[in-house]
Amino acid sequence: MRIKSLYLSNFRNISELDLDFSDKFLIEGRTGAGKTSIIEACYILFSGKSFKTTQLKECIKNEANNFFIKCSAEDIEGYSREISIGYDTEDNRKILMDGSEVRRKSLLEALLPVVHSSFDFNLITGGPKSRRDFIDKVCFVNDNSYLDDLGSYLSFLKNKNTALKNGNAKVIKYLNLAAVPLIKRIRKKRKETIEKVNQKIKETSLRLFPDITAFFCYNPGEDIEKKLEGILELELSKGFCLYGPHLDQINLNIKSGKAKNNISMGETYINSFLIRLSEIGIYEDLKLHPVFFIDDIFVFVDNETKKLLFDEIERLDNQVIMTSSLENLNKFNNIEKYYLSK
């Protein structure tokens, strides 16, 4: 997949911008110039949501009442795509692909972004939600029906929480029984995906950083029916659901201990970058070629690691769009550079 050009209007702090991209492209500029906003806009176009916020209203420029973003791209199948998204302060969103209005799922099935940013540090040091979201995304790419399973599970949660608030134990028991096969499918797909991710992390680590050993841990193998039955009284007393895939613990271990213990910013950066490279490796095995967006490239790592990571970026067949504010990267000559001023 390739993105050829991007147009922004009233997005974050950018009033208007037209930009053409090459295969390896670096956006330079001072902090606050809007470099991350460009990557965020591309991600929204490709996925329908932001990697920075759950509230798209935050992306609308101050004193404007909407934002508009548009790009020309080449999708997974090699077809040219014209994609645009408009969003206003009233929460109205319109997605167009090749002139026809589509739903967000159509973007996910046609386009595939991978983003590495400081938000990925949550994969290493944060709670399990970031890791669940990451694994769920890879699950969906492996099997598009996974998104339908997650949607069905969210409907189950909504109905169950309503029944719990009303204290309707009979309805809850029926909902629980009906949800067991769904929960089993979600967990089975997560487990299979984690095994693939761990293998890719191992392969990538051995090639780039042989001293690093990182792997996701996920062991939900319990009797689901018995667990749902055993926790029912507590759920009724609390009035909301206390068990299920939305609360599954997915941990990340690095070397001999948990990642969040005694790990430097540089190590956090390297490990989160390895996870994203492993994600790309899985998609490549599926004959998919995502655009790799890297925000604040090479931050927190030494010069030797920078050279190693940049050699890996040059090796990738994927289009790579990067930002940098910390330094001038003129020594890396095989990329086109664009300086973004305020």
C-alpha cells in the first residue's frame, strides 16, 4: 500500500496543507509545527479513528467547525483510491472512498496503516488495554470476521450491563449461556495471534537486538461457564460486568522480568519498535504491505541504534513516512525530506 498525496484543512493546528509523499519520506520541523498531526490525519483516513484520542472533535482546529482530510493512495490490491473524511463539531462524520460514502469497516478492509509513536510505550509499561487493542487489530487483519465477533461481544456487554443494573438474574443467565461460544472464539483467535506475534518478535530481535527477549503472555484457559456463574452474585451487587475478554490480562515480559520494572526510555523505545516491526512482518506473510508511520523517529536511542534501525527501515519494502524534531538526519541520504514550518 502507498499513499501518494495528502490534503488537510482545519486539522489540529494546520489551517491548510498539500503534501506529496515518496516511498521513504521524512517530515522535519520544530516541536509544535504539526508533524504528528500529519501522521494522525493519515491514520484517520486509513482506519477511521485517531491513535491519539477517542474524541475526533479534538482534531478540529480552534475556531473552526469541522476538519477535512483527503488522500490519494494505492490499496492492498494495487488499486488507486481517493479517500476523504469530514468531521464536524456536531459529531457528524462522512467517509468517501472513490466518491461513494462508506462505513469505517470498508477502510479497515481496504487500507492498512502501522504507526509507531510515543503512545506505543503503553504497550510496554501501560495496562493491558493497549496490548488487547494491539492484538485485536492483528486478529482482525488475519481474519476479518474477528471484528464482527468483537461487535457481537460489545452488544452482549451492553445488554448484560443493562440487566445487571435492573437486577434481572434470569436474563443474565440466558445472556451468559449464549455468549460462551463467542468468548471462546475471541480467546482462541487472540491466543493464535499472540503465538504468531511472539514468533515474529523473536525473529526480529535475533536479527537486530539478540540480547532482547520479549513475549506476550496470555493464559485465559478457564471454564468460562463456571466463571460466569461463580461471579454472578458479585456482578449483581456491583451492577456491571466483571469478567470477559474486555478485561483479559495480556502481559508483556522482557528478559527475566515484567517490562514495566526497571526499563529505560531507550529500551522501551526499542521494544515498542520491535513490536511494530513484528506486526509488519505478520502482514507481509499475508501478502499485505502497510504504510509504516514513525513519529519522532530515533528518539531516546543512541547513534549506533539509530543506524541499526534506519538500515532496517531502508530494507523494508513498505512505504515509510517519518517525523523528526530532535536532529537533522542529513547523513541518511536515501529519503526525501520536507521541512514543516509553523
